[in-house]
Amino acid sequence: MNKKNTELTTHEKPHQDKLPEWIRFDSKLEANTYQALPKQGLMLQFPITLKAGLNSPKIDYVADFLIAIPNKQIVIESKGKLTPEARLKLNLLDAVHPKLFANLLIVTKSQRDIQKLPKWLQGKACTLTRLPKVISTFLEQ
């Protein structure tokens, strides 16, 4: 969360309870993703260590969200645009933690944003409006 911080306030989403003061988001998309997620088992800014081999450097990757329920973890990333750094970290996540990568969900603003993603990530993406249904299906599997 090193970019411009966007604080989500109750006047933006009057139907939501007031959020704790410590919650800050890098973008409105990330804030809206948080609003759409179930809160049971939800972790914000979940650190994952990526180390490809014994002599390779450790790279820290911080997932926007992780939903952890018995026998399942879902990594959730809010992406308006895929930066080269994010692409590298998602490639490493696939190589180092294939089970977490298998349960990766990328949330975008629009269908056009999904089409801009590399083909290997498009099947892991959904729009913000479809997120509740996709999460529900994910949790039922």
C-alpha cells in the first residue's frame, strides 16, 4: 500500500457499518472489493513469502485480501492495471505456491480490464459486480 491511500468512509457506502480507522486502501477498487467480500475469515494485506529456490532472494508479496476458511484459502487481488512488478509476483506465486495460485481471484472494474490481462490470468478474473456470486461459488466447491 505505497500509492495514494483512499479511505473508505460511511458516507460513500451508507449501507455499511462504520469501518475501523486503521483500514486504508490504495484505490477505490480495493475499497469497494473489501465492501463486497464476506467478512468471515477475511484478512487484509496478507503477506506471502515468495522464494523460488535455496539460493534465490526472498520476495515479499502482499495480497490485498485472503479469505481463510477450513480447507480453503482464497487470495484476492484488486487490479485496475497489471504492473510489471505485479506480473512478476503473480508468476512467482504460481511457481512457489501453486495451491494458493489455483485459488487466486483478480477483481477488476470492468470486462474490458479483464481482456487487458494476460491470457493466463483472464480465467482468474471477475468484475466487481460479479464478485459476491463468484466468491459464493468458490466457497461452495
